[in-house]
Amino acid sequence: MTLAEPLLKTGEFGPGDSEWLHLLVGDWQLIADLAQGDLVLWFPEDFQSGDINGRAHGGPALNTGFLGMAHVRPSTAQTVFHRDMVGLRMSSQVQTSAHHCWFDQATQFLDHVDWNAESAMRVVLYPLVRNGRTIAILSLHHGDQSGRMQGRLDTVFRETAREILSMVARGAWPDFSASSETSRGNPRVSDGVIRLDAEGRVTFASPNAVSVYRRLGFPEALTGRSLADLTRDLLPIAEKADETLPLVLTGRMPWRGEVGTDRGSVTFRAVPLRRQTRRGEERFGALLLCRDVTELRRRELELMTKDATIREIHHRVKNNLQTVSALLRLQARRMTSREGKQGLEQAMRRVATIAMVHEALSQGLTQSVDFDELINRQFHLAAEVASPGQAVSTSMTGEFGKLPSELATPLALIINEIVANAVEHGLEGNSGTVSLDGRREEAESGPELIVTIGDDGVGMGDSYIEESGVSSYRPPSQGEGLGMQIVRTLVASELKGSIVWKPRAGGGTEVVITAKIPEGAAERS
């Protein structure tokens, strides 16, 4: 059962309710870590719409139970549930209080609950109210902590958790305007916690938060200081000011930010804290999470530098291959022997094909290429180069998708050779059509790429030739050119596949190549 399914079944929830619950579940690890307890989202097993017991909004039917819809464990304390609570029923000891929580829209506190063979625990039930209607129940679970000393850190964490849970119960958190950025380095409770008052002054800083600021170059105490002012003083003079950063560092907006100095980089996340007053929701402070991401950003920079270096290498290899191709072209023009000239032109075409693959690799961050775009140009070019004076048309169908470079380079060479062979020997100087089709299929041994190249030329009679695997490689037969030797070798050794020459329906020849797609290769674009 999905999170939104019970809401859709009731037909009684307003716009944004389902989206808000998804936002809550996507961000409630923050609450679990602060509260140092498990959180479970509950919904009635049997929901009744309309008037129930004189109440205008719907809710759980009489004597019905509740089902767990989502569950999160804290990363700052031991869990009280060793089972996943999703899909399980609420303990019978808690159901009566859950009904009161739903209809009275009031928080319920329960001590020493023996939850279905789990250890005894404290349970707090919060009604999730939006637009005057209860849409679900959120429960917070703590284990027995009677023998544990509560320090200042635990006290602030739990107090902040209660304040955020109070906002959750009113539907005031999470905020739809909050940043949903998922970039690496987003701060967590364990990274560093700072409490701010309404003016943005520090009232509490966890040890990890103090350490973060020491690494930035601020060795003094944070408490009582304006966080925005002291952070701005740490930035390099030439640093361009981020206009949103003061709003984050004062806790006025639920946004995220990052600062970088010569000493390191730190990411921030602000959670404005509000309470209900006669004037409405008023901000009285903020929770600020901070994280030292110096090493993370350094590694990302190294990866970006490596990516740029790899792209530059591909670019230079492409340039060198194009130079070789140009030299072969110049040499071919000087040749007086027709056979020697053709050999140099074929070598030039093969080098140019490899250069096109490196050109495609030099333009992206991944070591894969959009083979449809690459082969579309190469396919038409190969037919034109091999058919001077002939009226040869081309037809390309199917979809190859993105292929890794170790598959794209040999496949492009193979297609180039077969197309040239089809024009030269299949059409034999006559007009005609050469077709190319690519498709992916799932086989027992994994995904495969099926490539079909056909022509409507003179054909090869009733003969049927199949080559498959390295073990089937044989010396070239009499009269077989270098191109077919290259094709057989690449299919067997590089593609780990097979190739079949057979008569084409309607006349001509058809070549079918089957190639294994490497595990982890890019999917179809």
C-alpha cells in the first residue's frame, strides 16, 4: 500500500494533503534524530466519511484499528522497534487514545506501553491537522530511559523536536516553500546543531557545530553571537556575497546555503521555529544544521578535474586521428595504383570512424555515447563514400540508445565495414537501398543488442553463414578482404556476440549481429 492510497480512497482530503504527507515522510529523519525516538505514521483501517458522532469531519470507524503507513528510526539513539511497522496494526493498548487524538485533535501521552512483545516504551500521539481536518496520526516512541542521565545536548534536542512536532501537528511544517535540494553534503543532526533566537543570535551550539566553526577559523564561543555577522566576517574579502545566506543564517527562511573559505566549506540548513499566537504563526527562533563538507567538495573537485582531463584526452585523440585520416587522404591522392589507393581510402574511413566515437566521448561527462546520433551520421557517410557515382539510399530504424565506449567503437567499425561491403558487392554498382536497424532485447544471459544491416542487391544465393564466439574464428577464406576479417574479429573478441549472413526476404542480403551489452551499461536514452 502506498502512502497516498488511503487518502485517495476516502475522497475527503483537500488539495495538497497527500503531497504534504510525502514531504513530511521525506524529511522526518530530522525529527527522529532530534527526538531520539522512532516515528510511525498511522491511518485508520476503516475510514468513515461525513458526520461521525456529531463531528463534521470523517475519521476511524468505531472500534477500528490503525495501520502503519511509514516508519523511521533515529540515527542518534537505539530503535525501539526491530520490525518495520509499515503494514502492521497499532497496539490495542493505544487504539482508544488514538481515537481521542484523531477526533479531539489533541496530543496524547502514554507511559509504560507494552507494544506487542516489544519492550516497554513511552508513546506520544500527535494528530496531523490541516485545514481543520485530521488526516493522519503520528506517533513518537521512546524506550525506557529512567537510568540515563540527560545532558544539555539531549535536553535541547528533545525540546526542539517537541517544537517541530507541534508545528507538524498544526500542518505548519514541513513548509512547501522549503528547499528540496538533494545535492550531496546536506547537513544532518549528527553533523552539527545550532539554536537561534528570533534575532538570529546563538542560544545553543552542539559540540560538532562548535568544531565546524573552529575549522572555519572562529575559535571563540558561539553562544550570544549573531551567526550571520560572524560568518560573514570569516568569508574572504573578494568573496561575492550570497543574498540568500543571511536569511538562512538568521533562520528566517527554510532554505539551504553553503559558505566556503580558505580553510574549508560548510553547508547550512535553516528550520524556522514558529508557535501559534493570537496573531497567527509567529517565528520565535530557528534550528540551524551545519556540516563540514571540505573533504567532500575536494573529492568532487578532483572528480570534476578528472572528468575534464578525460574529455580533453578524448578530444586530443580525436584530433590526432583526424590528422592521420587527412594524411592517408593526401597519400591516397598520390597513389597511381588503384588497389593501393583503395586500401588507403579504406584505412582513412576506419580511422575517421574511431575519431567520431572519441569526439562524442569528449562532449560528455560519462564514458558512454548516444549511439543513435553517432551512427546516423556515420551510416549515411559510409554509404556515400563507398558509392561514388551510384544512387544509394539509406534507411535507419530502431533505437540503439546509449552505449559504453568499449562497445560503441568496435560496433561503429563493424557497421562501417558491412555497409561498405553491401554497397560494393551487394549492389555491384547499381542503385539500391541499404538499411540499418537496432534494437535491445532481454535474453537469458542478459540484455543484448540486435543489429540488422540489409541491402536489396544481387544477394548471396541460398548460402547461410554464421560466426559466433572466439572459438569459431577461422583464417579468412580465399578472396575474403581485410574488411570481413576485421568484422569477424571484432564481433568475436570485442562484442562477445555472433554474426549471421543470410538471404534477405524480397531479395538481397541481410546481416544480423548480436552483441552482449555489458552489465551496468547506460540504458536506452
